[in-house]
Amino acid sequence: MTAKTVSMGAPFRWLMKSLDIGRRQPGALFGGFLLLLLVGLIPSLVQMGVQLGLNPSPPVMLAVYAVVMLAGLVLMPPLMAGGLRLIHACETGQPARATDVFAVFGDRPAALRVILTAVLLMVIYLAVFVGLILMPGGNYFGELMQVAMTTPPGEQPDMSALPPVPSGLLLWLLLAMFAVVVVGNGYMLAMVQAALGGRGPVGATGDGFLATFKNLLPLLGFVIVATIVGFVVMMIVAVVLVLVVGLLAALSPVLGVAIAIPVYLAIVLVFYVVSFAFYYHAWREIFGEPVAPQSADAIAA
């Protein structure tokens, strides 16, 4: 399966298609992704409940973290695959229901395929992360993040214990951002290949990163523009939400919370749908391949 090279404007075309996706069977599409979002929150909610309600010892908390991570690894890849199949059904005019996001759990070969693909991609993530930390500048950035995370809200971080800024920090930051773009896009394209292309873990991962490198310039250009525009849009939305929710909270704290939570979920839901649809359209244009039968049982490349 050969990855094609696309034009510089292709990612913006995928975004426009993604923003338009909601008009096709919106109930099934957004309902399905709402289910995906809510189920994906369960492991984190369990972790928070244990941490706040039981105040467990560090060994117990580490065990809870491990269980939550394992649960997420088993739950999320099949749900992601189900979401991608739901998008494909909506885009191609096939009958679709919100509960179709769970369909991959009933397709054992496909579920195993996407889980193993996610595991392989996680190994690549960890390898890249460790490589960045071991590079000059990585240790300083790690210590800086530790100071930021341990500083209480509203207080100034104590920078006195930090070592001098290394000369190669700027180069390291640029390399880290480059790695994030490559790994992030490679991850999503690999997952679409595993979910819809019927490729096994090794094949899907190789296809995802090959497609990313062959289209690196269009993807980098899109990321730069999307980051700038997205930051401005997020600031405007954040200011409006803070003003509206703050006003409602002044009238009634319960009303403020009752409005803030659904609005937050709605924003995250739209982001999920648009993001998945973006990589679905990217996959269709880059690979130009028909979707494999949903019972495809390829597990290896």
C-alpha cells in the first residue's frame, strides 16, 4: 500500500471537509463520539475517585495508575477504530448508529489489531521521549517542567535551583516540536490504517510514518498555521466562557457549574469529531485505498 505525496493545501482541504462532516447523520456521529468520550473518561474518573476518596499509599496509587493505563490501552484503541468506522459510514452514506463505536469490540481480530498497533506506537512514543530527555537541553527542560508542576497555583516558581540555561536549548525545543509533529501524525495515520485499511501493527505503523515523512512539508505548514489561528481562537473562546460562566456563578455557583460542564464537553466533543475526521480524510487522500472488510483479521504486517 503506497502513500502518495499531497499538495501544500491538502491539510486545509481535509480540515474543511472535517468541519462539514456534522451535516451527515449528525445524531449518529456526535452521539457515537459522545459515547467514546464518556467511556474514555471512566478510567480517569476511577483514578480520581480512589485518590480523593481513599487517600491510598504510594504503592497502592502506583497500582491504580497501572490498572488505569492498562484499561485505557484495552478500551481506547477499539473505541478509536469504532469512531473511524462510524465516520466512514456517515461519509459514504451507509446506515449508522451511535452505538456503532462499540462494534469493534465484537470483531476480535480487528480489536486485537488496533490494540497491538497502539502498543507498538506507545513503544515508539517512549523511545522518542527518552531520546529527547537524554539529548543536551532535555534534562534542563525536564527540571523546568518539574518546578512548574510543583509550584502552587498563584505563586511564582522558584528558579534559583535550576542549572544555567544550556546553549542548545532552542535547538532542542525545535527538535522536540518536530518530533511531536512527526509522532503525532504518524500515530493517527497508523491507527486509521489499522482500523480501516486492515493493516497489521507493523504494516500500519510503517505506513503511518512513511505517509508522514512523505508529506512532512504540508503537515508542518498546516501545524504552524493551525497553532497560530487556534491559539487566537482559544483565547477568544476562553475569555467569553470565563465571563459568561463567571457571571452565572456570581448569580448561583450551581448554575455556573451546570453550564460550564456541558459547554466544556461540547467543545471537547467537537474537537474529537473534527480531529478524527481530519485524519480520516487525510488517509483517504494519501493512500487512496478502499476500506477493508470490517472482519479483516490481519494481525501482522
